Amino acid sequence: MSYQQPKFRHPSLPVNDLGYTRADYEGAISTLCAGCGHDSISGSIVRACHELSLEPHKIAKLSGIGCSSKSPTYFLGKSHGFNSVHGRMPSVVTGAAMANRDLLYLGVSGDGDTASIGMGQFAHAIRRNLNMVYIVMNNGCYGLTKGQDSATADEGSASKKGDPNPFGAIDLPGLALQLGATFVARSFSGDKEQLVPLIKAAMSHRGFALIDVVSPCVTFNNNSASTKSYEFVREHAEATGTVDFVPMREEITTSYEPGHSQEVTMHDGSVLRLRKMAEDLDPFDRGSAMMALEASRSSGQILTGLIYMDKDSADLHEVLNTSRRPLNTLAEEDLCPGDKVLQNINQSLR
Amino acid sequence: MKSLESINEFVIKFANVNGTGSASANNLFAKALFRMGLPVSPKNIFPSNIQGLPTWYEVRVSEKGYLGRRGGVDIMLSVNPQSMPQDVREVEPGGYFIYDSTKPLDLRLHRKDINIIGIPLTRICNEEYEDPRQRQLFKNVIYVGALAALLDIDFAVLTELVADQFKGKEKLVLPNIHALELGHQYVKANLDCPLGIRVRKSDKVGDKILLDGNTALGLGAIYGGATVAAWYPITPSTSVVDAYERYAKRLRIDPGTGRQNFAIVQAEDELAAIGMVIGAGWNGARAFTATSGPGLSLMSEFLGLAYFAEIPTVLFDVQRAGPSTGMPTRTQQSDVLSAAYASHGDTKQVLLFPSTPRECFDFGALSFDLADRLQTPIILMTDLDLGMNDNMSDPLEWDDERKYDRGKVLTAEDLDNMERFGRYLDVDGDAICYRTYPGTHPEKGAFFTRGTSRDEYAIYTERGEEYEKNMLRLLAKWETIKSYVPRPEIIRSEQQTEMAVLYYGTSEEASREALDYLAADGVHLNAMRVRAFPFNDEVEQFMADHEQVFVIEQNRDAQLRTLLMAEFELGPDKLKSVLCFDGTPISARNIRKQILMHLPGYNVTPLRRERVVGQGE
């Protein structure tokens, strides 16, 4: 059952530029387990959208199948949602994005939905640099079918059942980098201070933006032998640095010592300020990002934060040179060549 | 031996090696006859291969207007030694076997009951051309020139055609005409001509056009307003998207900006292709994919979603011989059942069965109106025979007053004026509900599309009565659909009869020819061409009106017959099968023979040598 949130809110909740409170970005009450990491991610999405003053109805939220893919019901209640087929959300987003380039596409998937059944579509959405935000709620297990290991479970990690996973993990940020993704980040559901600006940056990025969010499964994979538990991730997360997101409209007031921060203007005019970046990572260099990811992994750490970004890449619409007017707004006069043209075609076939 | 004699009624077959450029020469031959006012029906019978294997091109020439396969071959033009033994055997007694006599014909291949005519094509080529590629290409043109003399084809028509064909590449015109003359002159100087079978100018073509069904479908998608095409290459459907792209680049570039008013995405597989179509349809664009049997199998999960979540979706299935990879370059109508009930759970899908290029164009464009109006997948079922062969067809027409039917879509204003929007609420009593595009209204109209069960307001539910209510509404919608899909075409026999034939798609032409044969045999049958599933009331009435119905189709398992029995609860005795599934288009003689076999009272004497269902040629 989906429950509606009670409409009553504290009268003094802060409003954004559109006059919306954060409650305007919420969805139905979650039916996930109490303490599920996914709910925290939903909360971060709500906060990011509210703080960015996005019009909720101009966002389309799409997902596949699984616990993660249920979560779009629990945020952005004023947005159209699409809970599609297991592993096939990227293709549905591709078609939707072709139909209307003016919406913001937020895809939500899980580790099973992305790294197993949906691996092919994930890879090809990246390859086409589809303009979308792709959030993986990554808990290393199949929650809805009671906790089987997924393809992102680390080798040797054991879920509640206790058997260590004999297979190596697929590292989604590493894979995405290899496939040519133009925005790659990783975060932790329990670290909103890091996750919220990353979501904002991803939403401002033109092209495919992946955020792999480690999101513990409290029911099946939060035990001491698991590498996707709250405790393990807190102990082993290693941030690339701090990302501040400054929307286009805001004046930049704070200044930092030179050498410690770097500012990047996104294509929509907003600014990303990167602080305290790890010395051996240049997030604008794919090779450096791959090295940093691998170095972190081999030392048993989980690299989080912004890993790589190419802010000037051309997305699928640019590559295809499609009309700037959304295709779904074109009518007969734009689309139908008429009978006269058809009679000429007939003549060429005689 | 008595030689076959005929003017303007015959079957000629070309036996070639694929990848040698024979297709364009053969096409030149067929088009020349077409321009002489003769109905022609050329069919490519080609291997799943790029170069080196046998390939055939069969042309039915019929002033009477029979465009289906007749069966049998009157003239065989053989330039492929690989297939020669089989090709000699196939010639009708009294027919003509024309071969490249540069090397003498194997004595074992000689037949006393046919005319064997040698033309030293390779020698003529080798004497004329140095370049091996030219030798190969012009050999084809030379035999067309030779045929012009043998069959009395108007040479001026040929030269005119060559000039048209190479418009923009004028340098190629004269060499091709020269090659035509080489063949023509050799025959005139060395052989008796014309043959007993020959052509004469006629006026039976009128304003008709020669077009393949796939190109017509691509054009139908352009005219029908499709803006998103997502596909994965598969024979024999690939040329649908090729044609769409070709015409879109001509007709759909925004004059002001130079940008495309369309998007074509070559997907990573068929699953993604249909997913993209569904995503685009959900978001208010007209979108389609084209595929064949294996692709249809892969798409079936998504088709269930589109059925259940009620998302406009258009799929063009150009059928080929299955199961599995089957015979990828041979024709069949064998996806009928898997398309009609595509996907797990209780599903029923709307099918359209065009039988001519004109209908491919009309139904292709109509698919988008139907998908929007009915909010469900529309699967257009064509096949390789129609899709990849040039078919004589009525010219294409478009009513410039026509407006696209975008179905029940609410605007922001509509939403402002209503109390509560329910995506799956049957407001009008026709079981078709209102939908909204994403981004329509800041506060109203948003809903969650899902493949899980939900109530009328699109809220997830597992309550059995809600689920059942929705499934019954979908069934009620199925009834509504019957009034929207194309009606059958019914032809009454001149004589009162309680027997009938039923056919669909590419079985039409051969069936109508067979009906004429049967009438001459004293067997009178009414006929119905089914053009859509669900079957509408006229189909039901027709079935009720006849004691015995022969269902003609090109698959092994009588798939449409099964569909008729399932939908109308008809007994199997009433419906007799007439089938062809060897991968070649069904022929008129084959149909006649099978129907006569079902009628023990009638004297079954085969017209000539014939093929029986299931046997190869």
C-alpha cells in the first residue's frame, strides 16, 4: 500500500524561490524497512530539489524493479513517475528524453537492477551520454527477495545468512569511468552533507551523471561481516574532497585560500566549488580518476565524493542534432509533408 | 515437344549468385515490363549471406492482374552453376531454360521436354571488358538485353529506365545501354526470337506504383507523425527504419534551424528498442520500432507493461520464418499467436494485417492514431514477402485535412476544471481513460505509471477486487477497440455458397487467383480478408454465415485459425487449414490443390506439376 503523507506542516517551514516548502517535494510515506538507507537518499533528493528550486512537475522520476525502484513513490509527489521493468529503466528514460528534452530525468535504480539484469542498458545509456541523473541505491543485496548477494557485493563480504560472497564485486563508478561517463560520483546514504550537493551538481550536469550511493540494507546486509553495513562504510569511507554547490542565481560570497579550492562553472551557470581535494586526484582527468578509484579500492577503502566530471560533453540530443522544441510538442504542420510531396514520391515509383 | 506459348502471362525466374549485382539488373527487367503497362510481381528469394550463395528472383507477369505466386516456372534464366541442377528441374514442360553457354551444359542436365537456350554471356563479357568487376556487373545487364530480344521487350523503355536509374550519375548511362545492346544484338544475330512466350504493350497498370512494403511503412511513420524511432537491426525489418531515416532527412529537417524534427536511436538490443518506444509514448511523442520474430520474443515483457500500464506503442513486425533464427531471409506469417497474446499474464494485443504497400502506408500512419486513441500497443504484422519485395500497389494518398488523433490527453486547463484526476478511471464508459503527459501542470495530474496493480487513481494496491476491476475494464476496452480497427474485406461469390475462404496479409493475391481456378473447377467460395485483431463483428458474422471456412495462412500451426477458435469458441471442424510454410510465398496452385483435397466430392486433378505443402521446391 502507498500511504499519502499528512498534508499538515509546520507553518514556518522555509520556502524556496518558487514559494514551495520542502514538503512540496515529498511523496507518499515510505513502505521500506525502518532505517533503510534508501529513505535517507529519498530525503536527500527532496532536499536537493527544494534547495535548487526546481519545479516538481518538470522532473520525471523513473525506476526499474526492486526496493530501490520503489522509492520514487516516496519523493516528488508532484512529478510524473514510472516504475518500469527490471533493469530496463535506462531505455525508458532514453525514449522519454527523446520525446521531451525540457524535463529533468531522474533515474533511480539498485545494484541488482543496474549491475546484473540492467547492465547492458546502464552501459549504453552511459555510452550515449543520455542527459539524466542516475542514482544507484547500492546495498549489495537483493532485498525484496530476502537478501541474496548482488553483483556489487564485495568478495568475502557476508550478509545476514553468513556465507561469504565468493565473487568479486562490480564497481559501478569504475565501470562508468571506463564506459565514458561524464559525471561520476559515489556517496553514502548516511552522509547527506556530501550527498545533497552531489545530487545538485548531477542535476546541473548536461549528460549522464552517475551517483553510486552505498545504502545499507538494515534487514539483510547490515551485519558485522558485511562491507555494505553502516558501520563498515562509516569506518572505510574516504572522501575525495568537499563539494559545494552554488546555484546560478546566488552570488558567491565566501572566499577560500587559493590552492585549497577550485571553482567550476557548470553549463547552466551554477558553480561547483571543490575543496580539500585529495592530492592525487584530478576530477577533470579520467585517467587520474580511475587511478584514484583503484588505489582506494586496493587499500580497502571506499572512495566517495565527486570522482570525475567532464562539464563540456555533448549529450544525446546534441549528437543527434534534434529540434530544440521538444519533439512531443510538434504537430501536423511540423511533421506531415502533405499530399503534394507524396504525389512526387508516387511519380518516382512508376 | 510442345513449347509453352503465352503473351503477357508467365513466370520467369533468375538464378544468380548473391553479391554479384544481379538485383539491380533483375529489377531493371521487372520495371521495364511494368512501364510497358504489364502488372508484375517480382520476388527476391535470397540467402542469409552477403556474397557467394545462390539467390533467385522470380517475376510473375500477368496481364490478368494476378500478383501472387502462381507456382511453377516457365522461363529460367540460369547464371549460377551451383544451383543449375535444381533450376533445370523446376522448369515447366515446354518451358525455356536459358543458360550461360560459355561452357557447355552438363549432359546430365539436359531435358527433352524443355527448350534449352545457350547464350555465351561470360565470353561476350570477357571479349568486351578487361576489369573483372565490370565483367561481373555487366554480365547481368547483358542478359537483360538478351531477354529484351527473346521476349520482345520495347528496347526504348529499357534505355529510358537506365537513364532514370542513373540520374545524377550520367557517366553510367551509356555503358549500361551498351551492355544491354550487346546482349540484344547477340540474340538477334544468333537465335530465333522472340520466343513463344513474349510480351506486348498493355494498359493494365494505370496509375499504380511499384514499391516495397517496408519503404511504405517508413513513409507511413513519417506521415503519421512519428518523431522517435528506436530499433535494433534485424532482417527483414531493417529497411523500415532505413526508409524512415531517408525520408526524414529529406522531409523533417527544420528549415529555420537545420535541426532534426525526429530522433532515431539504434538501440543495444530489442529490449531497449521497445523500452525507448514506451518511454517516448509515455511522454507524448509518437514512437515506433520495427523488428522481426526474434525481436518480438525479446520485446514481449515490455509489451505486457505497455498493455497493462496502457501506454501508446507502435511496433512493426516484419515476419520471417521461425522458430528461433529459423530461415531469416524467407517469409512466413508465423508470429501471429506470439504477437496476439504477447507477454505473460492475461494480455491481448491489437494486430493489423496489411496486404499491399498502400495498406502498409495507410495502416502504418493509422497505427499512431490507434495507439494514442486506444492507449495500448499496436502491432502491425507484415512479412518479408511484402516488406522486401517490390509490389504493385495503388498510389499513396494523404488527406491534407486530416488531423492526428492524439486520444484522451488532458491539458493544464482541463486539469484545472476537474475535481480529481484518476488515470485509470473510466469516465466516458468506453473503458479508455484520460492520461496526462509529464510536465503538464504544477499541482495536478501527476501519477505513477507502473507494471504493478493499482487502483483507478494509479495508487499501488494488492486488493483483489481492484485488480479484477481493472482487468475487466481492459477487457471492456478490447470490445471498444473492435470498432476502431480496420474492418474485413468481404468478397461474395457469384453463386450462393456456404463455404468460404479466409486469408490475411500476403496470402491475398494468391488466394484470389486460386478462387478463380476453383470457380472454374465448379467450387464456389465466398472470401474474407481479415485486416485486424481483435476480430470485429463482421468477422464474427461471416464465420456464423458459413458452414465451412478454409483459413489460408503461411505458417505450420494454423495460427490465425487458433485465434479464431479461441476468440469465437468455434469448433475445429468448421475451420480447415490451407498452409504453406516452406519459406516461399504461398502460391495459387498450392491453395487450389489443398482446398480440393479437403473436398472429397470433387475431382482432384492437378493442373500441372505441383508442390505439396511442406515440400521444398
